[in-house]
Amino acid sequence: MIELLSPAGDMEKLEFACLYGADAIYIGGRDYSLRANAKNFSNEEIKIAVEYVHNLGKKLYVTVNIVLHNQELDGLKEYLLYLDSIDVDGIIVSDYTIMNLHKELNLKLELHISTQASITNYETALFYKDLGAKRVVLARECSREDIKKIKEITNLDLECFIHGAMCTSISGRCVLSNYCTNRDSNRGGCAQICRWEFERIDKDGNKTTEIPFSMTPKDLNMVSNIEDMINIGVNSFKIEGRMRSIYYIATVILTYRRIIDKIVNNSLTDAYTNYCLNILNRCANRESTPQFYNKLPGKDEQYFLGRQEVSNQDFLGLVLDYKDGVATIEQRNYFKVGDIVQFFGPDTETFNYKIEEIIDENNESIDVARHPRMIVKIKINNKLNKYDMMRIKVFDF
Amino acid sequence: MKKEKILINIEKLFDIEEYKKIGINNFLFAVDYFSIGYNSFKLDELKDLDCKKYLLINRIFNNDDVEKFKNIKEELKSFDGIIFEDIAVYNILKNSSINLIWNQTHFATNYSSINYWLNNLYSVVLSNEITKEEVSDILERVNKPVIVNVFGKNIVMYSRRKLLTNFNEHFKIENVNSVLLNESITNNKFDTFESEFGTLLFSDYFNIINYLKYFNNDNILYYLIYPKGLSIDVINNVINGDNVNKYNDGFMNKKTIYKLGEK
């Protein structure tokens, strides 16, 4: 089984993840889920989400991965029974109470152990297998050899992160956020303190250097290793980012969908891989590397001074309709006549296009689409599909 | 606080006799290769010591570490217990006679999960990031005595990366394996240590000894102390209730939130 697993912070993102090629989606409920400040799904929305993905032949997993305090024990059993009753395919957990309840309540949904459990060796994985786990999400600190041996010895389903932000810490082993902001990192409140700057001081509190200390990791990117990961037995290829935009989800999922399909069809080329790397790095607006897969990350896998994360303006428009050579587009960022843009979509081969004319809702020709979410029409000979996307053309394919 | 229930981390072997003089007889030792963040010892150095001896095995293992740990399995039998972080330690030793103590940092935060472990092993070390009400509730509901950190420095972050080396290499400055970091917005200071196994950040010293009177002490197996560089005189003063206001009280009165807007 090869599964491309996408995050979704709300129903719209879930729909885009499905459309752009995910085989399975993971979401969080309003309680018990890390990323507590994402929009997340109500119980009723989870039910709708299950029906939606099952109708497409895909799977839905729900993160129930906070580390519980006493107060969260109330209502937990009822929540798990509810998720089971609406046919959620699996829950992703890190707390032993939930693992125990999975067995005690005889739940039919699969038990997946979260990356928060820091699984980096086969004995730990075997422990969770004995507890009833069908799948383990390995720590991002696992090397290729770690993953291979864990698979060989445990034969568990293995889920590995392949793309997105990294924790500086081993996931689950950090409470910097608790200390600095009183927000509980293991209950979804992480304030990402590891992306802040620190002073180096002596015991009297004096700065020992003017250079701020930072420990921010670059993102994870496994584009070049997907084929190898398939060969060593990884089953589920997981994208990080339940709080990311539809553009990010669509771009990343489609990129990995095409890579996996090309690997299966034996048609992946180095040139295509390089194109994908460029697209992904641009999309996240951060550099990315394979991190721990082949070596211990060093200075080149981190950021140091003065990094500003400006928001990405690449997403220009969402195709709402295409009829008789005219695309109806919802504007997402400024574009104008003469711009060279790129269209992409799940069933649309990526192509470049120079904008010749923009027609507004009053059927008047305009030079610039400057208003957020304004609806415009553009004449395009290439056929487009609903929910294809238009972005700035930066890289040729 | 009964001194016979104190379990203290040893940084230098010659401290043991001095601690014995003030009534402390239970000692916790970090072990070469299998521990991180504390001064560690070879098992051979420890096996003949005349005292209660617990081992701190707090590294996250990879597969090679698992094999190496299996190789020392027999030598572990002469110790009174093992406080472990990686669940592999439990899985390897669960059928042995060794007293195992679950110390998955930051995870022992509710009585239900703690009781799960207490049903399967000797004891549990409570997490530090819980309030006095939560500690009290847990101590009322546990089915066996547990261990409470009462004084020292908490592990705040455990990274597999060599964060100090990476920084020093990037800026081409002299490498050191220990620095004090200050987060200037919140004024939190973190002692930071790096070894070949990764980097640990520690909190400032905390002291919750004054809160023990609110707890069911019958369900406390040990009061755990990590001196982290403090002298025996200072430790003794703390144990005797002096300098209470010199140290922070951790999360005793600080309920953490996780949804913005929550009070």
C-alpha cells in the first residue's frame, strides 16, 4: 500500500486535498487535537467529512493526539465511541489512556501512534504493536536505516512525514512554549518558541555576544527519496500542515501525487524531480531538505540570522468555471494584462500563459485584477477544470 | 519532607558520602552512552556502591542503541531500579525482575495514564508541567506511590540536533558544549547542553518542597532532586526549607492553556 496523506484544517482544505490527489486525509476535532488553534472540525463536520472521503474511496483519520491532563478525561470515552460510530478509519494518538480505551471499548477504527510518541527504534514500535497499534508514525529523527529495520522487524504499517515544517526538538519532548508563553505544546498550543531568537548570556545576565542565537530548522522535503522510501517499506507518506492554505495543500499534494505516480509508472526523471523541488521550496517560502534521512542534520539544515517570512503572493486565482474558451477566475492576488502565469490542476497538465485580456463582472475590459476575490474572465484556449489554480510563473516545467 | 524518601541525582561520586551524612541514601545515576544532559558514569563504577542505586536512562534510542542496551541487560540487575525515557527500555526489560520507572518527560500528566503504567511496572515520575491541583488529584487517585520532582532544573527541550555546534560552525566561533540562553521577551533562561547525542535545554531552578504539605505524601515513593551544579550545603538548606523564595515554583500555580482566548 502506498498512501499519500494530506492534512486538512477545515472542510474546504479537505476537499482540495482530495481533489488534488490525496489518498487519505487527517483532521483534528475541536478537542483532543494538537493544532488547537486551527479551525478544526466539529463532531457533525467530522461525520460529513467521513462521508465525503468515503464516497471518493479515500480514508479519514482523526488526530486525538494531545497529552491528556485530568480535566480532558471527562468526555473522552464518548468522543472515541462517536468517532467509531461514524466510521472514521483511524485515530492518531499519543496518550496511553486513549490506547487503552481503544482496546477496552473494542473500537473498530485503527489505532495509529502519533509522531509525538518519538518512535525511533523497533522495540518501541513493538510495544505499541502489542497495545493494538496498526500503524506507527515514526519520529522525524529516524534515518533511512532506522525506518528499514523497524519495518523488517515489526511489519507494522509505517507512516513517515515527507514534507513540511520540522520541530527543532524531538516531537513531544519540548515544553518551551509552556515556559515562555504558558501555552501547552503537548495540548496543541505550541507557540513555536524554537523559531524565536535568544541571547547568549553569562551567569550574571550579561550578553556574551551580540549575535542572536537561533535554532530554527529548515523544512522537511523528501522529493528525492520517495522511491527509496517505497522500497524500504514506508506505507503512508504524510504532509505536515493542518493550518496551511488551499494553495499550499493543492501544490504540495499534486506535486507528490505526480512523483508517486511517475515512480509507479517508472517515468520519473531528474529534471522533473528538480522542477518539483523548485515548486515546493517556492510554495512554502522556506528552504527544505531531507533532514535526518541520510545524515544527522548540521548547520546547513538550519536557519540562523534575520530570516523574515513574508507571505507568499504566488497564488493568483482559482478557476471557478471554464466554458467556450473562457475561464471564470476568482482573484486571490494581484495580476495584470501582460503577466505570464501558470495554470495547474489535478487533471490539467501544467502550462504557461500570457494574459492578453481581463474582463470584469460588468463585462468591461480591465488592465489589472486588484481586488481580493473579485471575479474575472480570461480567454484561454487550453481547457481548464473547476478548481484548477493560477499562479505566478517562476519555473519552467 | 522525610529525608529517607529523597532520591537525588549524583554528579560526582564523592558526593555520596556527604549526602549520607545529611540522611540521604537513595541515589540516581546517569549512565555513559544511555543518558543525556547529566554527568554520567560507567556501570562498573557504580555496582559496588553501598547505597540504594537507581539508573537514569533518558536517551531516545535508535536501533543500534537498542542492541547496545540489550548487551548490558545482565549488569542492570544489581541496581534498585531504572528510570527510563524511551519505551524500548520497558519492552526489553518488562519480563525481568528489575524495578522499572516510567519517566517519559512531559507525558505523565493524568492519573489514568499513570495508573496504566503503575499496573505494569514499579513507579512513575510525574511531569513537571502540571498544577498543584493536578498533582494533588493524581496523588489521590494513583494505585501505587509515584515519584515527584521537588527541586532542580526541568528538562524543557530535547533535540537530536547539535544546536550549539551548528550555530558555532555557522558563525565560525569557538565551539562550546554548554551555554546559557535568555529569551528576552519573557526573560526565561535556559541552560543548554550539547553532547554527541543531541542538545538539552533546562529550565531555571524550581522548588516545590513548600507545596508537599498539600499532597498525599503516602503516595509519594520518592522526592526527586536534580542539583545541577548546586553544592550539598545549598541542597541541604533547600531541603530544610530555607531560601524558599529564591527559586520559582514551576507550574504549581500556572495552569497552561492551549486554545487562544482561553483563561
